[in-house]
Amino acid sequence: MASKTISTARSDERVAKVGAVRGIFRRPEVGASLGAAVIFVFFAAIRPDQFPTIHGIARFLDPASTLGIMAVAVALLMIGGEFDLSTGVMTGTTGLIAGLLSTQAGWNIWPAMLVALIFALGVGYLNGWLVVTTRLPSFIVTLATFFILRGANVGVTRLVTNQVRVSGIDGAPGFHLARTIFSTEFTLFGVAFRTSIIWWIVITVLASWILLRTKYGSWIFAVGGDPEAARNVGVPVDRVKIALFMTTALAAWLVGIMNDMRLRSAVASQGIGQEFVYIISAVIGGCLLTGGYGSAIGASIGAIIFGMARVGIVFAGWDTDWFYSFLGLMLLVAVIVNDYTRRKAEEVSTAAAKARTEGE
């Protein structure tokens, strides 16, 4: 009994030693955290009077919040091994549906938002069902959805309003209560912050808890890592994938409604092109393009990097035309860092397993 106890203690000690030296590489968001720190220090050094202040933080958290909501949902889907290129246009579609029903049909904003939500979930379900049924790449399926929705947004809006914009949403019954919940401001240290930041934090915490503390989170990693192996051990692969597509649609609805409440209008072109920014944020945050690896917190950090870069470039007085070049560079660096981090994590796991074997 004594020798067994000593052996276990030695095994634990060796595992702890490996973890203390290189265990930090286990976390997918390590690279994004370092990148965020570097970018913050960089812009803070350029504009110390604006960027690192509470006003500057409020400025870059504003775009980061709605982007972060979408990036977290997209990260969950990418961990599950799939992509959704219809997320950007879906934010515009849901906003237009709620806007048209409330302004042209005279609906209360709440049932109008409910119809938009049902539509979004239906499209998300259809995307997932087509992917798991036809076995076509999700890239192709959701790209088709993107073009269908993009055309419908312009065609239907122009047919109903004779323009590509829906205005006057703030005149709909129930608007002010909805705006208070989805897109108003709160004051912190004398500075106004958007309530979308609170939504973003709650969603990030919830997604992280699901990924790391629930059986469903384990299923997501398993489905993205090896769907056939996951199916062989009883994981409902098809249901998980469909649910993940519905999750991205749900997030798109939320962001679309937030835009309606904030702008008091909806535009047919809203959200187009943003789907790539969502994916980039998730990749910067540690998600692999091959699936099975990633982090909701990392995706949120990727959104913060986006917000800091967008606002920091303006504060620095640089030409904003260079912003997307910067974003592309960040994507390339993130892919390299993520691959390095994943290999280090595998080395840590191998070393830990070896240490346990030697200690037995």
C-alpha cells in the first residue's frame, strides 16, 4: 500500500512538473491573448491620451461586442468542424423582417422579432440538415444560402418600400422597451457603454461553460475532431451539427435586432461581408480550420483585437483603407500561432501520459 501511494505521488509530481513548464500551451486562446496585449500596448503608445483611457476602451468594445457575439457562435460551429457563410447576411435578413413587419404591416415590434427569430432558426436548421443529409461541404451549402438571402433582401425590400432601406422602426409599438433590452447604454465611471457588451459577456461565459463543463461540449469537440469515431461511441453527430447551425442563426438574429434598435432602421446590404470577419475572429482566437479545437473565450479575444485595430487605426490618424490588410495579416499570423499551439498541446499531452506510465 505504501509503495503504491509513493508511486502515485511521483506520478502526480511528474505530471505537475510538465504542466508547470509547458501547460500554458494547452489553451487555444494563448496566442490571441498575447496578440491582444501587444496591439493594446502598440496603440496605447501611439495615442496615450485617447486609446488606453476609459473612453477609448468604450470605443473599441462597442464594435467588439456585436462581433464577439457572432464570433462565439461561429467558433462553436468551427469547433464542430463546419462553416457558415450566411451569418453576415442573416443579420441583415432578420433585421429587415422585423423592420418590414413593424413598419409596413403595423405589427408590434415583439411579434415581428419573433417571426424573424423563427425564420432564422428555420434557415439554420435547413443549412444543418442539408449538410448532414447531402454530405456536401458546409462552405458550399451556406454560400448558396448567402446568395439566396442577399438577393431576397434587396428584392423584397425594394418591392415593398421602393427602396433598399426600411426606416421608422422606432415608431413601432413596443420599440422603446425592446431598445432598452437589446441596444441601449449604461454608464460606468462616467462613460457610456453599450448594453450589447453585457450580452456578449453573458454569451461568452455560457458558451465556455457548455464547451468545458457539459457533455454537449464534449460532443462538439468530438464531432469536429473525428465525426465517424464520435458516431461510433454514440454521439448524435447529425443533431449536434444541426444545433450548431441553428446557434449561429440565433446569434445572427440577436445582432440583427440590436442593429434595428440602435439604428432605428434596416438596410438590405447590412451584414454582407461580415461572415469572413466572424471567421477571422474565431481563428485569431484559436479555432482551427480543420475543427475539433478552439475556444469561446478566444473568439471573444479575437473580436477585441478587431475592435482595437479598428478604433486604434482611427485614433492614430492612419488611412482606414489599410484596415483589411491588417486583418488579413492577423489571420495569417493566427493560423501559424494556432498550429504551433496545437502541436505544443499535443506534446504536453504526450509528456503527461508518458510521466503517468513511468510512475506506475
